[in-house]
Amino acid sequence: MGFFKKLFGGLKKTAVAVTSGIAAIFTKTFDDEFYDDLETVLISADLGVAATEKIIADIKQKVKAEKIKTEEELKRRLAESIAEILGDEKPEIVDPTVLMVVGVNGVGKTTSIGKLANLLKQDGKSVLLVAGDTFRAAATEQLTEWSERAKVRIVKQGAGADPASLVFDALTSMKAKHEQVTIIDTAGRLHNKTNLMAELQKIDRVVDKVMPEANYHKLLVIDATTGGNALSQVEYFNEAVGLDGIILTKLDGTAKGGIVVAIKQQFNLPVWYVGVGEQLNDLVPFDAVSFAAGLVGIDA
Ligand SMILES: Nc1nc2c(ncn2[C@@H]2O[C@H](COP(=O)(O)OP(=O)(O)O)[C@@H](O)[C@H]2O)c(=O)[nH]1
Ligand SMILES: [Mg+2]
């Protein structure tokens, strides 16, 4: 199955909510009541207040200028406005790349890393995984299983090992073996938040020191089913380590996939990849135009 089909499949619940919402409120009069209702539909899909207001202002202008009449035309214009907010920045994996993957417990970090390793491997990259969540023994086992599925190398140690020195060892061997991409898994929970952030910052310093030449990106994993709380996670991790992008997981399990629009509007952080299921192939590179089309239920 192609990426677009997978993305559309993952967006299904959100798309159904948005399109049935639009169908229910659509009138040809475009009065204040209609715009209020449209606002409710978009907010319900978690696009956030700021982005929703921008989209509504856009649509009002387009309705005036272009004499929009049909529901289909409205959806096309909506998709355009949403795609514009999302931007067209694409993840660029240029060798050598180091990705540090952060996020709270259970959002799908380890799973996404496994899927991403597979995706990059299929693109012909040599990939190395680092089991940096040493807080729980099970985390290392889980990443080891993914490394076997994706057929990539993994660097790991026992539970309780220092993640920063693990990263040091991993990057040293990555350089020696001329591997192209290293992906670092991290803990989502430690004894307290201050500890966790200090640990991530320590890993961060090691990457900068050992591989200043690397294309180093920090990706936050967000669970699409969490709703508005995701925004405070973005704020928190962004302050701690400075984020470059988002991996949005569990899109398949929610009608609130609009959260990525809210994140882009509020933090100007692009989505790099989207998780649409639990299997090895269920991660797709993000595409703003397809996502926006899928969200309002039209063909890209
Ligand atoms: N449906 C669905 N489940 C996912 C997705 N990504 C991760 N999961 C599930 O979320 C759970 C937590 O994932 P895990 O990778 O262990 O999260 P971590 O604690 O952040 O490392 C697991 O049961 C995964 O199978 C996704 O895109 N869709
Ligand atoms: Mg994990």
C-alpha cells in the first residue's frame, strides 16, 4: 500500500468526523451561524483555536472573492488553508544523521523508532539504534525486537546504564563503521521530570561533542489520542532540548488528528512522520497536502 493510502487510512476517523460535521452544517448562505458551526467542527477535530480562526478568516475571504457555492468547493478551500498552515517542509535525512527521539511514556517512541528504522533501511540507509531508555529493562528488549524486525544494528546495555555514555559508544562505533543514520531511543519517565530533562540534555551534549558534523534532529513523539494535552508536552520538551519536528502516532485511533495543525500554528514545528498502526510498515512520511485533503475527505 502506498504512503498516501496509508495516511488516508490513518486519517479515517478524523475525516469521518470532519466531513459528517461539514455535511450537517452546510448551507449555501454562509452566514454567521454557518461560520460558528464550522468553527465547532474544526475545534472538535483538535485544530486549535488559533488555527481555526485563521482558517475561518481565509474561508470568509474566499467565499466572497470566489463565490464558493458547493460543499465540494468549500472542502477544497478548507484543505488549501489547512495545507498552508502545515507548510511543505519535508524530513530530510542527509548522511550522517543522528535522531534523538523524545516524549512521555507510552506515546509510541520505541515503536516509531522500529518502524522508522525499517523505512530508512528500505531507502537503502544503514541504520543504528541506541537503546537509550535504560530506565526499564523491558524497553531495551522491546527495541531489540524492533531492530530484529527491521534488520538493523542496535547498541544496548543493561538496565540502569548511563544513556549518555551509551550514546557516546554508539556514535563512536557509527563513525568507525560509516553508518548513515543513528536513532536514539530515550526514557519517557524517570524519578522526576527534572531528572529526565537533565538526562536528555546530557545526551544532547554528547551528540554535539562526538558528532558535530552530524545532521542532528530532535523529534518529539506525540500520541494523537491525547488531545490538547499534547500541546503542553510540545512546550515542555521544546524548552528542554529544542525540537526540530514531530512524529504523530496513533492517528488510526482518533478523530482528533487535527492536533498537528494546532502544533504547527502554535510552535511552528513540522510533522515528519505519522504512525497509523502497530505494524512494521505503519509509519508514513508526512505530506501536508495529502493530510489536509484527507482531513476534509477529498482526494489529494
Ligand atoms: N494504533 C497504534 N498504536 C501505536 C502506534 N504507535 C505506537 N502504538 C502502540 O502504543 C503503545 C506504546 O508504544 P511504545 O513504543 O512502547 O511507547 P513508548 O513508551 O513511547 O516507547 C504500544 O502498544 C504500541 O503498539 C500507532 O501509530 N498506532
Ligand atoms: Mg519506549
